[in-house]
Amino acid sequence: MARPRKYIISLTEDEFKELKSIIRKKRTSKTIRCRCQIILDLDEAHGKVLTHEQSARANGVCLATITNTVAKYVNGGIGAVTEFKRNINSDQARRKVDGRMEARLIELACGPVPEGHSRWTIRLLEEESKVILETPVSREAIRNALKKINFDLTKTTTGASRQRKIRNS
């Protein structure tokens, strides 16, 4: 097994103050706060230096997190440590239906049913949304938007069609 690399962290006074201020902010996430504390623990220029194991125990993380955080700092500086690197394929990046579009879909689903149909279906909503909305939306995006607000398309059926469904079951 190879020996792990030893990175020496020596913060300047400005970097030290910046990390301390980031830790104090209320809006700072737990992950970023923990990363900053790890860098401060391993800093040789200011105060007592902890080992990787001591820092891991003090911050409640594993040794791999310590090693990854130190590597991030050495390769990218404080900026790499204090910001999240979001994947472009994350859920928010791929999301096509925003709040306005959701509202229009709900308005459409609550409105009158097209002639010849007893209730709205996802496919009917998809066809109708192509006409009404500016951007085309897939069936899956419509389904996810309706599922998110617990909207049930089957509740709009009439009593007679419900009885037919029960008899056919």
C-alpha cells in the first residue's frame, strides 16, 4: 500500500479570516462549514495543528472526507472548498416545468374535459398543453408536476363511470 501524500496547509491572514467568517454565517450549509473547519484544523500557520484522524473525529467525518477536502484546497484554493460543484444533470437543471407552468397545467386539468372524454388523462393533458404552453412538455414532466401536488385525475370522473369501473373489476 502506498503512503498517502502529505499536503501542508499554511493559510494567509486573509484566508484565515475568510474561513472564520464563512463558518459564522447563518446561511452557510453544514457541508461547507465542515470543510472550512477541516482546513482551519490542519492549518500550520495559525494555532494548534491537528492530525487527519483528530480532525476527522472532531468534525464527525471519515478520513476520506478529510483527504478530499485537503486535495480540493490544494488544487483549487478556498473557492473550491467553499462552493458546491453541482452536476449539470441534477434534478433542478433538468426540470422543465416551473411554478407558472404547473399552475397552468392545474388550471387546465381542473377545467372542462374535452368533448368525447369523461375525464382528463395524462396524454390528453400533453396534447392540450402543446397548444396552450409555449414550450413542449412531456407526459412524464406533466405526471411529475401533478404528482408533486397530489393532484388525482381520477377524482374528476362522474358517478356513472365509477360504477362501470367497479362492475368491470
